Amino acid sequence: MMGTIKEAYRRFRQWQRQPFDYHDSHDHHGCCNCGAESDNNYCPRCGQKAVYGPITWHSVWQGVMDVWGVGTRSLPYTLWQLVWRPGYLMRDYISGKRQVSFPPVKMLVIVGLFALLVDKWLYPNATSAVEPITSTGLMYIYDVVARWAESHYEWSALFAFSFLIVPVWIVFREAPSYPHHVLPQGFFIQVFTSTQFLLVASLILDPLSALIPSFVDDVVIGLIVLLVVPCMLLIDYKQLFGYGWWGTLWRVAMTVPFGILFYRILERFIEATDCLMANGIVPEFWEHVMIVVDVVILIWLMVEAIGVINRKSWRKHGWWQALQRPLLVTVLSLVTGSVCYLMGVKGAIAGLVSSYLTLIGG
């Protein structure tokens, strides 16, 4: 029994790493379209598939699916891979193996529409009267997006995952399996991750939310999301970047605060710009500017710390040489944090803790 389970797991792991087996037919044949002789799967002259059988009901189904763009590179099979081998699928795509994958942005749109239909089906009367938005300028746009995100947590998650593009690029730059990936590749990584989360949201979280009493709905779903998303990122990045469980765990734990800090920069930039347009240079404007500076320095400190750990520079230059720049940035962070405290505003670390408490509290 145990031997059978181990063998099944071995085959599953082998399939995760390499699910495709390419081979030519090696049967000499003439192309049905142009008549060229070949022993390949596709005609070298016109590109048509080498062998076409008779038209059947499967051909009809394939033709209907081609209308929606899911015929040649199967959307269901790509989603199946996204469930069972998500990190390997991402690595295949960004490393150039794209013929066997459904286009990720198109997949995100289709799954997003499916999630929206599920949400409307489960909550047909979810709309309720809300107070009008009174803010102006950039804050009006920000408030509109924030209010819409409160009632559409699936789509707000897509916006949230976009803030992980730069953090993942910073934290996983020295990865053994895929080092030095670039930001455009990071965009597609987050597209796959967002699609994965939408599947979880539409197939698990939404039906579960419909069964839970409304007075505990937000708290329970919020806690589930806080458990599901880190586990999802842990599996994805372990398969994609090739670190062990512990190496992936602490890097994922660093990636999330990075994303929150980048969001706080955007938030404070909008508030500072709105304050400047409405009131000019006033004390509140300088408070926003000081918080942005404090957040940037904290991000700088985290980048230096991660660089020391990834490159293990103390092995070549000694601990003092390796820690000089991180210690200097630490002093700068303490100075800017103290200035924020004297101004009576939350600095980068306090804002980070506050954001975590807000997430936990729903």
C-alpha cells in the first residue's frame, strides 16, 4: 500500500516538473492541405496539422470553443495546471514555453467574469444605498475605487497583487531556479497568481460566504483569506524560484510588508497631492511628505537586509563590511521615524503595524 502511494506521488511530482511529452509521429504522410511530404506533426510548408481525422461531434465542440479562444491552447487544462503545478506553470511561461499555456491575461479576464457571475448569482440583491462621495481631485478617484473594492473583494485582490510585482523582484532576485527575473516577467507572475486567487474566491470563498451568517461573514472570510493567500504564495514561489520551504517562507513573509509599504507610498502621494492642490504648502502637506520619506527609507533598509542574506556577503568581506550600509540606513530610519513621532503622525513601522491590524480585523 505504502509503495503504491509513494509511486503515485513520484509520478505526480514528475508530472509537476515536466507534464509535456513531445514527439513526432515518424509516419511518412502527405499534407491534406498542400500535399507536401513530411514525417512531422505539422506540415513544414503550410503549417497545418499533419493528420486530420473525420469530422465528429468533437470537431463541432472544438469549433465552438475556438470562437472563445479556448480551442487550441486549452483554458481548462491551463487552469488544471494552475491548481496542481502553479509555480512550475509560471516558470514555463516566463522562460518561453508559451505554446502549451492559455494566454494569461485573457485567462484572467475570463476567470474574472466567471467570478463576477458567481458573485451575482449568490448575491443578486447585494446593492444597498450608500452615502455620496464628497471628496474632490485625486482623492475622489481613490475613494471611488476604495468603495468599489469593499464590495468586490475578488477584484480588489487583483489590485493588491499588483503591489507585489516589485517586492517579488527584490526579494527573489537571487533565486536558484530562476535568478534575475525582470519586472515584465513579474507582471505575468502576478497575473497567474491573481487568476489562481479568483478561482479560490469563486469556487470556495463565495459559496462559503453565502452559508455563513452575515454578522460573522467578514471576519471569517477575512481570516480564511489571510490563511489562504500566504499558503498560495508559499507553494507558488517555492515551485517557481526553487528555494526550500524555510527559505521560501521567510521571503514570502518579507514580500507582503513590502507590498503594504508600496501601497502606503501611493496612498500618501495622493493625499499630499490633493492637499497641495486644495490648500497649498501647509503643515499637513509636510506630514504626508515626511511619511513618504520614512516609508522609502524603511524599504531601503529591507532591501539592504535581504541583499546581505541573499548574497551572504559576510563570507567574503566579514560581518562589519557586510553590515555597514544596513546600519547606516537603520540610523536614517530611526531619525525619520523620530521626526514623524514628533509631528504626531504614524511613521512607516507604525503604519505597517496598523495595516496588519486592519487586515486581521477585516
